[in-house]
Amino acid sequence: MALFKRKTKPAAVERVLPEHIGIIMDGNGRWAKKRKLPRSAGHNAGGKVFRKISRYCSDIGIKYLTVYAFSTENWKRPKEEIDALMKLFKDYLEEALRDFKEDSIVVRFIGDKTPFSDDLKALMIENEEGSKDRDGMVLNIAMNYGSRDEIVRAVKNISENVKDGSLDIDSIDEDLISDNLYTAGQPDPDLVIRPSGEYRISNFLLWQSAYTEFVIMNKLWPDFTEKDLDEAIDIFNNRNRRFGGV
């Protein structure tokens, strides 16, 4: 873990900075409903906050950020809303290619890309390839992601290796399972933040968050600010992380 000084206070106190933060970006629809706006307006507002918070995390020195953008269950939503989300994703990816060339952020997509349109898949790949040699924060964007699906995928991969004789069953351990997840090679999240006040994990990083600190914030995602992220980090700093010990 690194240390950083909070820039917003004249006499800043050093605190521990989480190496890996996960965010469940929740509350776009309710934000729009409160304002008598279509749900797509909430997703647009949430997209702007995603850009702002991602860059802020990079600026203060977070090494890994994983954001929950679209789950495997979100396909159950009305077609109109899904279409609006796909357009929003496409616009963001085109913008990232055009405007973020000087950014140090490494972009990765975790989840099953198969159901997405060809042009959206191409944009994902182009963003990953174009940013892979950068040396800054790794931004994992979870799209068509579900942690149970991720674990099933890992089990199938490992089973295939046992079946073809390239892996001995006695070699299967926690590290091997971690190495077969989308986040292979990355540290588990130290902190997961869920705006909107909901007390659910929603199928997000189930394996990886075994000892993660969770912070629930009673604020909808489009209203989330850099100050709220700082507050979540302050709460994280006041937790006693024992990892099963005394």
C-alpha cells in the first residue's frame, strides 16, 4: 500500500491508500426518477461521474480500480434502457480513444464480451490494446460481468486442464483459482464502495472480496463526488483489518 496526503486540507494527515478499490455504481435509475427524467438521463449523469472519479483515483495514486458497469443480470432490463446503455458505452469508448491518449490509465474489460455488438467489442479491444503499455492505474470496467459466472468459467478452465492431463488435481488451490479469474495477477480489492444505500454485493467480485472492507454510502451514484471517495477512504482507514486473525 502507498501513502498519500489529502490535498483538500492545509494540514493534511497521511493515511493508508487502498491499493485496489471496487465501486458498484448504483442508483442511476432512482436519480432520474426523483427528477422525473427518463432512466437514460440517470445513466448519462452516472457516466460523467464515472469519468471524474476514475481520473481522481488515478490522480491520488490508486493502483487498481474496478467499476461495475453492466452485470450479467442487467440484460433483463427493458430493451429501451439496454439500447441507451449500449450507446452510452459506445460514446465513452470512442471518447476514450480520442481524448485519453495522454492518460496513464490502463483500461481492461472484465466479463464476457460475447453478447455485445461487433462494433462495441472492437472498441473494447482497441481501448485495451491502445492502453496496455501505459504505466498508471489499471481500470477494470466490468461489462456483462457476474462473479458467479466468472467462477464457473474458472472451474471449467481448470477442469479442462485436468481432463487433458496438463494439470494434476492435487495442484488445485486458492492461487490457481485466482489465476483463472478475470482479475488474474491483480491484488484483491481492499475496499468496495456501494453508493445508493443498498446493502447487497450484487454478484460483484465474490471470490476476490473475501476480506475486503465494504463502505455503503447513502448517496446515488450520479451525486457521488471526490469528497465522497475521500470519506470512504477515511472510513477504510478506521477499520481494523485482521484477515481472520486476532
